Amino acid sequence: MSLGWSVGQYVVQPLAMLISIPVLLASLGADQFGLWVLVMAFVGLDSAAGLGMAAATIKYVSDYRGRGDIEGAARCARQTSTIALVAGSIVGAIIALLAPWLATTVFSKMGDPVTVSRAITVGGVILLLQQMEGVFTAVLKGCERFDVAAISDAIIKVSVFALACLCAWLTSDAVLGLVAWAVGSLIGVGIRAGVASRLLGHSVVDLIWDRSTVREVFSFGGWNWLQGVGSSLFQQVDRLVIGSVLGAQALGVYGICMQVASQIHSIPSAGLSFIFPVVSRKLAADPGGGIGKMILPAALVNFVLSACLALPLLLFGDWLLTIWVGADMQAAMGTLLFWMTLVYFLTSMSIAPYFLLLGTGDVRYASVVNIAGGAGSALVAILLVPIMGLMGGVIGRAVTIFLAVAVYSRLYWIASRKPPINTGTDT
């Protein structure tokens, strides 16, 4: 049931985005659609901007609930929301301040510098709001109320995205569509905060700065932030490089393929995310418990979910693209979708062991391998995109396939030890 709610929570927005792509292409044109993809790359840096506070919220809310200390869970939630607000504000402000320079230099091939600058600035605002969204949603997951998290998240995300797309369609202006996205997200943050406070029984929006609590949440969140940096490098750098080197239309083509293929990784990741708080709570309640019996079932579910998503794209991807975005756009993509699908399927094999590692508290190792993979992916993309074009970005993403081997090796090592280790979260 938890898996179903977790998948349901995630798939709503990507499904809405997939449905809307033909509409956005028709109303904005290839260049402005490419600008939209560029801004989404900046927004996607949110995992590097929040200092790991969403994951820390899940960890400590579930942990304190396992001990029966609801007030402790609420204290940690208030602290993580405060840190996320400060960190998101700083990063969002930096993006906004750098936007004019980025538009005239790094992304000069993306179009009119004034328009590009405004779009990037709005992206910085959306990034800030997503930090708060992440923490408040994490409270619900830490309480293991995946049903409430899924329903509330689906309603808010669909409403916000529909508002943004409607504005873009009516005005044929990507920037105004993004402004509508930011306004809707602000309203959504308020709703999420209310739901989280009501469910936990304590306010999660009262800003606090308690040194002992800061140290506590950073003992886990700090390492998870490094993991977020690695994820951001893996997920966004190739798009930023393509936008800078190849321009808006090439980025639009790449963005469409990535939006489709990335679901092979993202949907199982969302569905299996319940593993993290469940394992964390169980080990907090019974420190002598082990995870050995969880590894094989989690791995099998991971494989089946990913294979069910990848196989149709590998067999019928070109046909589906022709129906979805038209024959001309499909011809421009060539075999890009096939190779991207294969890469995402292989990288998705690391999802289940990753959440098991987080549940045991071994965030340090997970973060180190993720930052190494992300850095390698970014470096390869930077080197190969100017030489190989869009395939250089795909090869860059393939670098992170080694993560599956690394996390499974660590997981079996942990399972062989008694009692389970608790790395990086001792307070």
C-alpha cells in the first residue's frame, strides 16, 4: 500500500508534464520551450540547495516517532524548515543576481538576454519555494502517512502546473507561465504547511534555531546534502551544458527525451521511498534488528518496476514519439530516446539499496558514492557534448551505472554485521 501511494504521489506531475509537452510546443514554439527546459534545470538544483533537510526531516520525524517522542519530531521539523528557508533564500538570490550575466554569456545561444534573464530569475524563486515544499511533504512521509502525502501533493502539483500551462498557452510567453508557476507554488507551500502541522499535532512553521537540534539534523542532512549535490550534477549539468553549447532547440529535443526516459528511474524511486522511513523507525524501535531479509524483496520489486517502464520505450519508443510530438520532432531525436532509456534502466537498479542504506543511517557512504557519480557524469558531459552533441549528455548519464554495484556491495556488508551500524547520525 505504501508503495502504491508513493508512486501515485510522484507520477501525477510528470504525467501532467508529459501530456502538456505537445501543448507547450505548439503555444511557445521550439525556442521558448527550450527556455522552459533550461529553467526547469535550474529548479532541479533544489536537491543541492536545501542542505539535505527534506531527507533529515523524514529521518528524524520517523526516528522520534519510533521512540514515542512526538514533540522531538516537531522540534526537528521546525528546525529543518528554518534551515531550508535560509538555504533556499540564499541560493535563489544568487541565481537571481547572476541571471543577467548568465543570459548574456553562458546562455547567449538561448535567445533574447532579457527574456532569458527574467526566466532564470523566476526559476530561482521556484527553487526557494520547492525547499519548503520538500520539508513539509517530508513531515508526512516521516509520519508514514503516504496516503495524505500523495493526495495533497497530487492536488497541489496538478493545480499549480495547470495554472502555469494555461498562462503559457494564453500568452504564448514562457516567462509569464513560469511566474504563474511561482505564484501557485507559494499558495501550495501554505497548504502543505497546514496539513503537516495538523497531522503532526504541532506547528512546523515556527522558525527556531537551536544549536543542539541544528547539529542533530545536520549529522544526517549534511551528508544527504552532499548526495543532493551529486544528484544535481547527474540530473542537471548536461542540460545546462547543452543549453550553453547547442542552444534552445537542441535543449528542447534533449529535454523531451529526458522527460520520458527519466520516469524509469523516478517512478520506482518515488514508489520505493517508503523503505527509508520504515527501516529507520524499525531500527530505532529495535536497534538489534537487521535488514538482511529486506534486500532481495526490495531488489526484485525495483527490477520489476523499472523493467515494466523501460520495455515499452525500448520496443515502441519511436512510434510513441511520432504520435506524441509529431514525425519531425521524432526524426530530430533519432535513436536518442533508445539509448537514454537503456541508461536510465541500468541506473535505476541502485534505488532500493540506496533507500535501505538511508534507513540504516549509512548516509555518509551513500553521499560519497553519489557525489563521485555526479561529478563524473558532469565532467563527461562537459567534455563530450561539444564533440558528440546530445549523445555526449547520454554518455555522461551512463557514468552513474556504477552506483548500483557500489550500494549493493555496501548493503551486503552492513547486513553481515551485528548490530547494524549507524553511520553519520550519532548525536
